[in-house]
Amino acid sequence: MIVCILLFALALAACGDNESASRRNMEVKFDRMDFAMGNMENINSGFGPELTNATKHYIALVRKYANLLGPKEARRRLLEKRDEVAPYCLPCSATLDFEASRYRSS
């Protein structure tokens, strides 16, 4: 009986570690994407196509982790990124805004 309880506790702990590892992995990917896009966002930049592609990759990343983020957080991240890129790429901003509209929180 004690062995079963210990095994159950270890299984729960392993699941919790797996989730936190997934979340850490996700945050690292978002941090890298934010850094890459941040380098493209400046007034003297000629990164139009690159910023458009980075926007598509950012949306793909949000879609990939949508279940882990939840609709409210996914929408927040997309709208925050929209506000960051708006001065440099209006089509990117519109794309992010449209994607954010898919994540309505209840």
C-alpha cells in the first residue's frame, strides 16, 4: 500500500515537472522570437519582408502553444506584439489583430 502511494506521488511529480518544462521551453521560444523581432523594429530598418515573416512565425508559435497559454494569454500576447510592430509594419499589425480576434476569452 505504501509503495503504491509513493509511486502515485512520483507519477504526479513527474507530470508536474513535464508541464513546467513545457512552459519553460515555450517561454524560451517566445523570448527568442521577441528578441529577433525587436531587432527588426526600428525606424531606420528596411526589414519589411523579414518582419512580415517573423509575424507569421510568431502567430504560428502562439497557435502551437494556444492550449498551454489559454485564450486570454494568447490574445494578450498577440495584441501586445501588434502594438509593438504597428509603427513599423501596418500589415503585420493587422494580421496580429485579426489573429487575436480568434482568441475571445469567455
